Amino acid sequence: MTAPTTEGDRMPPVGPVTVAASSLLRWGAGADDFSEIHHDDAAARARGLEGAVVHGPLQVAVLVEQLRRWLGRPARITDVEATYLAPAPVGEPLVFDGEVVEVVPGEAGDEVLGCELRSRRPDGRTTVRVLARARTGPAGPGSALPVEQLRRALRLGEVAGTFRYQVQENDLEHFARAHEREPDPSGRVPATYFGALDPVERRDLHLDGFLLELPFPRTGGGNAFNEVEYVRPLQVGDEITVTTRYTEVYEKQGSSGTLLFRVRENEMTDASGAVVATSRCGHVLGFAVPASGTSEVAGR
Amino acid sequence: MSAGSLPAPGSALPSRVRFTTRTQLVRYAGAAQDPSPIHFDDAYARERGFPSVIVHGFLKAGLLEELALTWAPAGSWLQQFSVRYRGIDLVGAPLLCQGLVTDVSDDGVVGLELWIEDEAGHRTTDARAQLRWEGRAA
């Protein structure tokens, strides 16, 4: 199937197809929508419907997935707006179709496609209408890395996770032995121990694992920097609550390819709630991303 | 240097050469709960383009902290520490740990520049620290 380029190009229709009861059940479970109007005719009738109806968002999902497949890569859907126009009775077949209604140039030299998609009942009435916008070019200026997806995954600027760790004597012994020295007999914890209390280092917080599945060869990676500031030294016996926030996600072009940085900040509080330390850590992954011919990626 | 007397800006810390071992890296991975195989699995490290496993950045930072703490009077501690990793170090390679006093405040905070050089003289690890000096005259 060829990707659409001009106004009036029609998305290959799907259907008529009857949405199976099991699909409705799975959708309800997945979306946590157990409204009786989707599985109980009597309840639906009590609400003024003729019988149980198919979830509207399920129809949207079918249409958007159909559009995604039709557009293919590297196109991507950027906006979806759905209007629910009529109930779709459970057990009645639906037809899903749509077409390109507008093509305008995008600022990155690609095109922005406006698409209108519909699901329709056998009597021809439209039950759900979707207006979708899609870009035909890859994401971001000059890069195919999913930076926006990453920002969302890391909950940039928000609390990404809160973890509690005990600083135990034997942990400190192991830590000191790894440096080939004896632990401080006073129970004072070395400054770099904050690395052992970092939920990301420990993989207790692991929100960006999908980066390792990207279809680009990796050229390197690791910690770029670690910073810490203490109000007081950590002590054996401390019970530390670590709150992690990602504060920056940015790209740079380096000699070894496109470098993707993620910067996180940890706040460490003790059992009394007092802040003991704050840390800032940057991790980088390098990717060999083919040049797209557009302008260079902005730095930090 | 006698405990209590603050060091002079510009003075150097006694440098040390450290050699890491595989056992040490495994110990560190366990102690810090760092599961990354690049530090203990040679086959994985080769896949990533390194001839052998590489030293944890945090472990190198720990060696620099140790350089400062063994030089300063007992009870001193780092209240601020920031480390930049400029290059990797392979397990077993000599790590030349060095340091310099950059500034000293009246209230006993000693600014330090700390770094690790590899065999070729490249700085692989750069650090800045604020050391709270113990034993100064009250």
C-alpha cells in the first residue's frame, strides 16, 4: 500500500467488521472503563440507548492505528481530535475509513497531512469522526531520536520516583572494600556513596530502557558527570528517602555520533525529613544516527 | 602538615597510582548495586568496542575522594564534590590520582581540584571538591 501524498487520497477501509465481545472486554480492562453501557443491554436502555454500545475511544484507537500503518515510517501522527456523533451498537458491523483532506508544507521541509477518519454503522451514520494531523518527516530538527517520547517517559520536571534506603554498616564495609580500604570507624559515609543511593544507578528507577531498543547503532555511553552537595555527611544508620526528578533531556553532536543526555536531580532526606544532600547526575548515550540533511541539533 | 593548619592555595596533594582489579570492580558493582555488565563482563565490553571491562566512574570518583581524605586531617569531609568523566579507564590500567588546593576560606573550607591521568597522560576524570577541614583553630 502506497503512502498518501495528495488531498483526496483514501485510506484503505477496514470492515464491515463486528467488534468482538472479547475485544470490548479487553478494552474495558485496559482503559479501566467498566461502564455497564458497554456490556449490559438493560443498563444501556435505562440510559436512553437502544442497547449496549462499543466504546468510542476503542473506535478512535482502531482508526488511528489504521492511519499509522497507512502512513508508514517515518511519518508520525502529531494530533488527534475525536468527535462522538452516534452510538455504535454492540453486535453491529462497523466500517472504518478516511482520507487526506489537506496537505500543507511543514517547517522542516516535510509535509503536514490533515486526515479525516470515520467509523460508520451499516445504515451509513458516522459514529466517531477523527481529525488527525500527521508529519511526513522524522521527529525533531535533524534528529530521529525520540526526544519528546523520552521527556514524557522520564516525567521531565516532575517527581519520577521516591525510594527509601537504609545506610547499613555492612553496606559501608562492602563499599570500602571495593576501594581497597577500611571503612571509617566513626560510621561516617564517604561522599561518593550517593552513587549507591541513586535509584537510577541501582535500576530501581528505569524509565528509559526503550532507548536501548532504538534502531541505531550505539557508539558509547555512560555517566557524563556526578555532582553532590551535603548539608552533613551521611552516617551509618541513616534512613534516606531519595526523590528523583529528571531536569534536562538534550542532544549534542559529538565525534562519536549523536549524544543524548539525561540529567537527573536527587534530593536525599533523613528520617526527620531534613535534607541531607542533593545530587545532580548526567548520563549520556551515543548513537550513530544517519544525517537527515537538516540543520544541526541545538545544544543544551 | 600538622592537623589544624590550613593548606596553602596552590599546594599539591601527594599523588598516588592506583590499579584496579576485576574482583574490585565486581565488589564495587555489588556494593553500589550497579548491575551494568560493562564493568564485569568482558564479552559484553568487547561488544561495546572496549578491549576489556572498564572502571566505574563512581569508583574513580571514590579514589579521588580517598586521595583528599587521606591527605586531610581525620574527620575532614567533602561537602561538595563534582566529577566529570572525560574518558574511560580499562581494568588494571594505572590510575594516577592527583590533586591541587585551589582556594581556602577563613571558615575552613578547602577548594580542591582532583583528577586522574591515564598512562598516556590524558585526564580521564576531572573533579572539584569543597573539603570541610577538621581540626582548625576555633
